[in-house]
Amino acid sequence: MSADIIFVHGWGMGPAFWDGLRARLPEVKATAVDLGFIGERQSSDATAECNSAIYITHSLGTMWALKNHSHDMRGLIVINGFSCFQHFAEERTLQVMKTRLQKNPEKQMRDFWETSGLPPSDDLNVQRLKEGLEWLASWDVKETLNSLTCPVLSLAGANDPILPIELMKEEWAGYDMRICEGEGHGLPLSHPDWCANHIKDFIHAL
């Protein structure tokens, strides 16, 4: 198995989010985009020189990849992801998160990570996190998703507290979708073997 893989993490995470999953895919040539939410952002875009790759995305990273690199995609594997977050959260909810992020970013992020089942970090880029919330509130790349000509696979958790499974079934109606009977919003962390097996099958099919 040989393939070029671009990983794109979600809001509140960094490239290390993918380490466990990447370790289970030793045959692939993989790079991870850093969206800058945690720590000091890498200066270069890992996708800048990539003309054709399989994108593996998580949460907000799905919208970012579709918005910026849909033309680069040889395939798209979405893990706990979406093309429009407005389908899952009211504007008021995001506004509350923005306010809390302004007043007490450490507490806001601790609450988010605990609810989502994601690992915490002490190194926050608050300004970039605010930008990410704006993306969640305003971006809608459903048309871009629907215009893709490459294969698409959605991997979702049955008990994701951020993305309820019934809404995810609506979001990914018409696409190949696999459901994991797992908790949390971070399947690459909680169920890396399950994710890796589906990724391997996807790559082999290409």
C-alpha cells in the first residue's frame, strides 16, 4: 500500500492529534497540516506542493480542506466531520463559546475538551481559536463537497456529543458512511485501529 496522505485536524487540536493513527499507517507517505490552534503554528503549508493526495480530516478540518484544497483531492476520508457546522449547532451556542474564549480561554477549552473526549493542552493560540469559531459559524462548503469527483468516506461515532449520529446520517446521506459504536468526538484517538482499517480498505480500493 502506497499513498500520499494529508491529515487536517479539527478545532482546538494540533497535528499531534494524528500521531497514533499515523503510527498504524506506516506504509503511507503522510504529512499533517497545522491550523495553529495549539502552540506556535508551523510557517509552511504541508499541502503547498501536493498536487494529488488522499485527505483525512477531522471535524472543522473537513471544511478547511474542502474550502482550500478540493482541487488537490484524490480521495477524502472524513472522521467526525461536516461540511457545514450550522447543521449541528445554533448560532447562539457559538456566540457563547466566543464570549467564554475571550473571558477565560483556558476554562472554555477545558470544558470543550472534556465534553468532546479530546486531550487538553496548555499552549493555546487564542486568536487563532477565535478565527476557528468564526469559520464554524460562517462557512458552508456543502456545494464544494457535492461537486467532488473523487471517492468520499465518512467515519462517524455513534455517541459523538458534538455531532449527533442522526444529524450525521443526514449530513452524509448519499455518501459511503461507516459508524463506530464509540464514545467521544475523537475517533482517531479512541478507536485508531478501527479508523486505520477503514483507511487501508479505502486506499486499496483506489
